[in-house]
Amino acid sequence: MKRSAKVLAFFMLALLLLATTGCNKLRARDQLNKGVQAYKNNKFEDAIEKFKNAVALDPSLSVAQLYLATAYANQCTPGVDTPENNRTCDQAIQSFKDVSAKDPNNLTAVKGIASLYFQMKKFDDAKEYNRKAITIDPKDAEAYYSIGVIDWTQTYTPRMEARNKLGLKPDEPLKDKKVCEDVKDKNSQLIDEGMKALDKALEIRPDYDDAMAYYNLLWREKADIECGDPAAREADLKQADTWVDKTLAVKKEKAEKAAQQSGGITLDQNAK
């Protein structure tokens, strides 16, 4: 009899736990839905609390964790280096990492981390996660494009600092040989990496006009480190101009297609 009573008690406890678990899952879904509604109404702090509740009630509800990370990310202000903003950005990154830990192939989480690191100017970390995105989806043109953008950002800053110190006009080359070589040492590998990444982005998406625009910018970075070689500099600038023309042509073609689909009219900019 005692054994039967113990078995019955265990069975009743199991039913109670099962009922509690089921109830928590329902409550988690309710919190998730309320969080989504708050997010749509731009009530991000309320949305964050609702998503946190949903995750606490049902840790297996990965969509709630993803929404939580997205809500945190929305509150992360790019380029603002304050303890409060950095804390919010870090919370967003950690929430995306929690999603990625459970689902390593979750491309949204990985690209979310990459974007946040870029906003925080942690460029090497941003590139690392864009590479992870490419591992998940080798056909992700945006991830290759993002690497190209980061490489340009990393080359532009030291070059402009050097130019400003020398007091150069926009069309003047880096005349100081030593300064030019120093910038070249810092930027050559990044320029090469960026161009290869943009090559791949354009291979996947031939009409990727944003990638074309950054190709132009990287050619201009390259032109400024052709130290003491005017002919090479001129050739690089011609390549840059070619990519400007390609970018404008693709943008014009897209605008014309969009106008045709909407039944609108595209004015010829050259018309007088």
C-alpha cells in the first residue's frame, strides 16, 4: 500500500509539473504577443519587459529571445559611446548570442551581432560575424558587402588623419613619402580584402549598386597610397570613375523599372 501511495504521489506530481509547464508556455505566448504589439507601437521598453517575461516563462521559445534581442538593438544608438548606450548594445549582442547558441545557423542572430559590433565601431568583431554569416549562407551578398564597407571604414580614417595633418587639398596626393608609406602599410591589406569581398557580393548580385559605390571608394583609397607613382594613381582614379558610372547606370535602370511597375513617369535628368 505504501508503495502504491508513493507511485500515486509521484504520478500526481508529474501531472502538476506538466500542467504548470503547459500553463507557463501559454503565458509565455501571451507575453510574446503583447511584446510584439508594444514593439509595433514603438513602446520599446515595455516590449523588452514583455519579451523578457516570455523568455523566463519558456526558455525554449526562441522567437521571444530573437524579439528581445531586436528590441534591445533598436534602443542601441550608433556611434554613441556612453555607459548606458553601450550596456544596451551589449544586452542586444548577448541576446542574439543566446539565440545563436541554441541555433548556430540562425542567420538573423549572427547578422544582428555583426551589425551591432559595426555600430559600436568594433570592426574586427563585426567582420568575424559577417564571415560566420557567409559560412551559414555562402550566397549572402549583404555579408560580403558589409565586409567591404568595414574595410573601407578602416582605411578611410587613418588616410584622412594623415591628409589633415599635412593640410592637403582634396585632389592632392599624399606628397610626404614617409607618411604615404605608413598609410600604405596600414591600408593595403584592408583595401585588397574589401575589393575581394565586394567582388563576391557583385558576383552574387550583379546589380548591387551599393557594392559598386563602395568599390569606387576603395579604388580612391588605393589611389592615395600609390606613393610617388602618378601614373598608377591616375589609373586607380579612372577605375573609381568607372564604378561611379556603373553605379549611376544601375540606379537609373532600377528607377525606370520601378516607375514602369508603378505606372509612373521617370524624367530624363539631362532634359532641358
